[in-house]
Amino acid sequence: MNVQQLRISPYDANTYLVNGKILIDTSMKPDRLVQQIKEHTDIHNLELIILTHCHYDHTASASHIATTSGAHIAIHQDDAPYLNDDIMSVAYIFGHPTPDIKADITYQDGDIIPLDDGEALEVIHTPGHTPGGICLYEPVSKSLFSGDTVFPDGSIGRTDFSGGSARDLSRSIEKLTHFDVQTLYPGHGPVTDDNVKRQIQLSLEMARSV
Ligand SMILES: [Zn+2]
Ligand SMILES: [Zn+2]
């Protein structure tokens, strides 16, 4: 699996380009994102835009990228209804209405997204930050795209937005501790491969303490 972290701005969610054809999260600056994608691949090679959850800082550019590239938009079925909800998408915090985003594909826990050479991303439903938040696990490279569920150094996603649940988040992180993760690609902050299992364990302790 080849992963490019596209750097949009310090205020944006992380955006990852996988094998030049799958985009994980989209940031808030469509023009800059298109420019960055073009540095790595022909934009028309993009097939799929996976949104880890319904929050505006991850989804705002999705429609623009989908229209420009022809890629489909995918999100967990429990967050799909909130893509265009100003409150649930937290668009109001950023002072914008949500752009009109339509999910072409909805996921459930355990769904498999095939990559190349026998690799695949597994959808792990991790509610807590939002009802339909997901993480994506690739077992060959032992990679986890963790959205806003866990961050490096034992940090965890907020649960005080509408649809958040501290109890669900704690259960979701517990689920993540059963995966053998070597590289963590978080929704915010740096990518890390430094004893990631320990970092997720620290996140679980943090989640249980709040
Ligand atoms: Zn975020
Ligand atoms: Zn979020």
C-alpha cells in the first residue's frame, strides 16, 4: 500500500491518498487538494473518496473532488444522514453551511474495500466521536487510518459534539486494541509508527478515565 499524506493546512483534517486512487478524508480547501492530488496522480484515476465521519473539516471538499474526478463518495451508514446537517456535521463551528454532499456508498462494520495485490482496507465501525465514525485497517502493512477516534500519544476524539458518546468511544477504542497496528494515520496530527499498540492502549486508558 502506498500512502501519501496531502498537506492542506494546519487547520484542516489530514487527507491521505492511497495507491493514487482512494482518498481518505478531504479537508476544507478543494482547490489546494486538487492541486496536491495532481502532484501524485491523474485526478481521473481517483475512484473512491472515503469519509471517516461526517464532520465538516473532513468532508467539505468531497463533492468538489467527486465532481472533478468522477470518484464515488463513501461513508458509514450511520453518518450518511448527517453529511448535510449543519449541527451534526459541525459546519456551524466553521461558519459555513454544509456543501451538498451525497453518499454513493454506505458502509457497515466489517466491509472490505479491495486494494491492489491482495491488500484491502477493512471498515471498523468506531462510534463515539460521531455515531457512524469508522477506522480503516490494512492488515498486510498493519496500517490504521483512525479518523478522529484516536490520535498519537494517547489522545482521543472529542465526544461533546452532537451525536458524541464517551461510552461508545471507549468501547470503540477497546476494539482497536485487538488489531496489530504498526502505523497510525490519524485524522489530525502526525503519522506515527512508534509503538502504536502502546499509544492506542494509552488512548483507551484516557477514554476510560473521562
Ligand atoms: Zn476532525
Ligand atoms: Zn471530527
